[in-house]
Amino acid sequence: MGSQSAGHFNYPPGVDSLPDFHKDYYKVLEVDYYAKEDIIRTNYLRLALKWHPDKHNGEEFAKARFQEINEAYRVLIDPAKRLDYDLGVEIPLSDYSAAEYLERFRGLILTCNGLGMGSIPRW
């Protein structure tokens, strides 16, 4: 793992950057949180074609959106990166409705309840 010094993060060898844990990549690719690889790939291709900079005369917004779509795809299509992202996501609670929050973190909530961590005994 990398180390921090003077406010900068030194990434592990061969890693240029880590996923942005402040973006919801599932929303970027317009997929459900439990989407299979084929759905992720299909939505990626649809959005990449829609936002390709060549179709928007090189507009900066289109370039940024296209890069965001590519970044989300690289993380969600790779099982190891997806797991790291899912476990490390730090998206503000205010970005979700109650239904989205429950759907997004359903696995964590069910796991905690399954381990007996979901209920606090009343004394």
C-alpha cells in the first residue's frame, strides 16, 4: 500500500490513481447496484456513444462526461476494483433518497443484521 507524506498520496506501483470514492459510479452508468457485467457493459457502450467528444464538437462538458463514464466502467467491470469501490465509497447521505440508500447499502445492512450487529439489545 502507498504512504502519505507532505499531504500527497504515493500510489502503489503500477497504479496511476485510485477510484473516486465520492462519485456514485452506478448512477454515472445508470445501472442498478447489483447489475451484472452484461448490463454494465451495455449501458457503458450506450453512454460512451452518446457522450463521445467527437459527437459534441469537442465540448469540455462532453469530454468530462465521457471520461467519467470510462472511469466508472473501468471500476465496475473489474470484480476486484468494484469490491474495493463498494467497500470504500464515501458518498454523502444527502445524495440519496431513503429508497436509494436502502437499495445501495442493502448488502451491508443485511450482512450486519446477519451477524447480529443490526439489533442493539435494550437493557
